[in-house]
Amino acid sequence: MDRTLTFGPALLAPLLMLNLAWPGAQAQALDDPTRPPAALWAPASAAPVVAARPQLQSVLISTQPGGRRLAVIDGQTVKVGSRVGDAVVTEIHDTAVLLRRGKSLETFKLYPSSKTDNKADRKTDSKTGSKQE
């Protein structure tokens, strides 16, 4: 008495449908590990964005006498006389760039927290005799 149990298409189709309809049988949604954090997808706040102070990123000085001097400020390559926003590049030193905004001078250092005192990066004001940074 050998009985073989056969499953026909008529029996498999309802079992498949029942399996798909069962809530516990479905796979859980997985988080994508490469997706950026949700905070980046959040809508921008209504607060006005304040422009940050320009940042000196790099200084490039030619080794040849009288060679060119370039600086990279906020991703923009500039030379003496170039404009950065409303300021003009007046000097480029080894570790600093001097910008003139109207009548005021601003020094942007490559290493702002550095304790080194580079005399080439400091200028003496001829009228007051004081050193500017």
C-alpha cells in the first residue's frame, strides 16, 4: 500500500496566496546603511542663514624668484588683486592671506589656532606703529 501524496497546482495556489496574506510571513523592511541621516532630509528651518567668515584652505607659492602666489579661499583660487566676496586680496604669505574690505584689513591664517609667530605674516601700521594681525 504505497500511497503517494501529490500536490497539484490547484492545491499550491491557495497555499501560496495564504502565505503572502499572512502578516507575520512578510519580510521586515531593512534600513539602507548607505542612506544619509534623516536630518539631512528634514526641511530647512525658517531661520535666516548667516554667511560664515571666508576660510583660507591652501596657499601655493612658486619656488622660482618672482613666481606666482596663489591662495584657495572657500574653494576659490585667488591671487593678489582678486576679489573674495566684497574684499580684495592684497597680500599672500606662507601661512596667511591679507584681505582689504573698504578701509579695514583682515588676515586669514592657514592655521588659525597656531601659536607660531611668523614675522612675514605680521605687518606694522606706519601711522600708529602697532602690529596688525
